Amino acid sequence: MAASTSQHALVSAKSLCAGPSFETRTSKVGFVSVRRCCLGARKLGLVCASNSQSSVMEPAQLPLSPQSGSTPKKSSESALILIRHGESLWNEKNLFTGCVDVPLTPKGVDEAIEAGKRICNIPVDVIYTSSLIRAQMTAMLAMMQHRRKKVPIVVHSESEQSHRWSKIYSEETKKQSIPVITAWQLNERMYGELQGLNKQETADRFGKEQVHEWRRSYDIPPPNGESLEMCAERAVAYFKDQIVPQLVAGKHVMIAAHGNSLRSIIMHLDKLTSQEVISLELSTGIPMLYIFKEGKFIRRGSPAGPSEAGVYAYTRSLAQYRQKLDNMFQ
Ligand SMILES: O=C(O)[C@@H](CO)OP(=O)(O)O
């Protein structure tokens, strides 16, 4: 079932994204049970709401925003990479995690490194992560693999002092950096009174159906926690207000986040219904690539590793970027 539905996703996408350079492997897509894909043709709200982060960020360090008076590169396309964090210590123990701030396991570290190899030829100008360490570790470990070798630097916006104390005084050094913006809105959905409980024991105690309803219904929250709908409300609002303006400005964006905050964003990008999104499962550490062009999101599948044979999700401009890296680093 996973293979056939993933295949469906790719076929759907392929019909919209013409060209031979498309991911042909279906097993590594990281999605299962999605019936409708690559339909991100919805006009997005491109108005940038007030940006608490940008008020404390270095203009030279920052991606341009429409509010800054820069001219968006209208004809350009931007890459959007989504990565669910690698396995965490509580994934390994089968515990409900939610907003508890748990680090990666060694396997999760490896997954993040592998994810990085898969995106090492795709441009990244700005990184968004949740405020949770497992997403931040994933973003940093993945970027260590990037061929461009820019340094990801966490933007500290918690106070005027933290902004001032983390200032960089070299324009050249700034150019060789990638801002990493952390946002609680991208956090995993808050799992309420299930946080820290064992998933199997909870199913034994409350019944499989009840626990499945808490885990995979769209609008039924776990006790004192967030439903997927509630999580989507804050994650998608953040995506539209803060991240879309970067894409409109021609910036290439990576988001490292969580199963449910990313499902929310994918629901928005692929226009999935609430029925469709509940059967969408994301693998840990598998990057997903979208192209943002002329106000539309086009799903390009999951990039393959650089040493793997075969074609994948490149567009012409991504292929040119890869060529540039080949020229720079060979
Ligand atoms: O425990 C959690 O926070 C999440 C993600 O690992 O679990 P679920 O699979 O139920 O969404």
C-alpha cells in the first residue's frame, strides 16, 4: 500500500512537473497513504505580518523580505525543503513526546546526516526549526553535509541583549553564514497528559481505538493537549506569515520540524483534506522538496543521495546550482 500510494503521489506530481529529472524511486519518499498530491496551486497569502524575528535580525544576515523594500525576484523559483527530525530518545522508547524537549538518538544523528547528504546540492539561504532540540540538531547535522559549507548560525531574538551580543562584525563572514530561525509555532503538537506515557501501555489501558483517535484524528485533542487542527492553526499561520515571504523574495528555505507540524504544513501545501492528512505519515530524517514558483508550490519528491545513481527532483535552476558547486569544489 505504501509503495503504491507513494507511486501515485509521484505520478501525480510528475504530470504537473514535466521533465526527466524526477525522483523515480518510490520507497524513499517518506510519505504513505496520500491520495492527492502536488496540487499546491492555491494562492497563498503573501502579505508579511509583523515579524518579531526580523526586528532583531541583522539585515545583511537576513533573507530579504517584501517589507524590507527589496524587489522580489518574480521569475525565480525557490526551493523549500521539509525535514522531520531524526529518531529521538523518546521515539526509541515509544513514549508520547509532544513538546517535551528530547534529543536525538545515535540513529537519529545518522538519519540527520543522511538527510543532509540528500540535500547537499540544493541551495539553502535560511533555516527554520522549531524551538525543540531534536529539530535543531537535525537541521545542524544536515547542514554539516552541505557542499556549499556555509555556517548555520542560530539567530537569538529572545532579548535586545542577546541580539547585540551575537552580532557579527564581518560582512564576509555574514555572507558565509545561514541564519537559523527557531520558532515555537513549528513545535510538535502538544500531547497534553499523554506526554511521557508509553504508547503501547496507553493503548492497553485506554483501548487501541481511543489511542488511535487521540493520535490520528484531525480535530479530537488528547486530554489537555492539541489536536492536529490546533497544531495546524499555529504552524500554518507561521508558515504563511514568516516563511512564504522569504520564498517570494527568492530565498531557498529549509524547515526542520516534527511529524505533526510538518503534516499541517504539507496539508496546506498539497491541499489535503482533513481525511487525507490523518493517513499521512512522515518518516524521520527524510527530506521532502517543493519548488515555489509563481505563487505555487510544486512537490518534487525526496532528493536522492549524491552518490546514488539515477535522476531526481532537480529543476533546471537546481541543476545549474549543482553545476556551480561542482565547479567551485572540484
Ligand atoms: O510522540 C509524539 O510527539 C508524536 C511524534 O513522535 O507521536 P505520534 O506518532 O503519535 O504523532
